[in-house]
Amino acid sequence: MATNQLTQRATSAASAAKAGGSRPQGNTSKRGFASMDPEQQRRIASEGGKASHASGRGHEWTSQEAREAGRKGGQSSTRRSTTKPA
């Protein structure tokens, strides 16, 4: 039954896309962070960072922490053997 519902949704979505869709193209929404201009996003993000540091929950990177993070960023998340099994 779940498969039938998924098929119906996919079919109706495809039909809507062919008919022009129900959503307008482009960024026409007036809601949400992504719809704001970049300067307004930066201002709001900056306020959040300042509030975080003012409350004592902000994080200040030491040079050692930054060095370790940079080293870890260049490594694979799982260690793989470079030799092939026999």
C-alpha cells in the first residue's frame, strides 16, 4: 500500500511539473533566511555570534585547536589499508 501511495505522489508531481508546476520559478518567497539579501543575513548572523560570546557560550579557537582541525580536515574519516588483500 505504501508503494502505491508513493507512485501516486510521483505521478501527480510529474503531472504538475509538465503543467507548469504549482510553485513559481525563482526566489519569490518573502519568508525565510534564504530569501533575505546577503547583507541582512550577515547582520543577523553577526548578532547571534555576539550574543553567544556575551553569554559565555561562544568558542574561541586556539592556534593548537585550529592546527588540529585543519589536519583532521585533510584526512579520510575511515582509515583504509593501502595494501590489497592476498
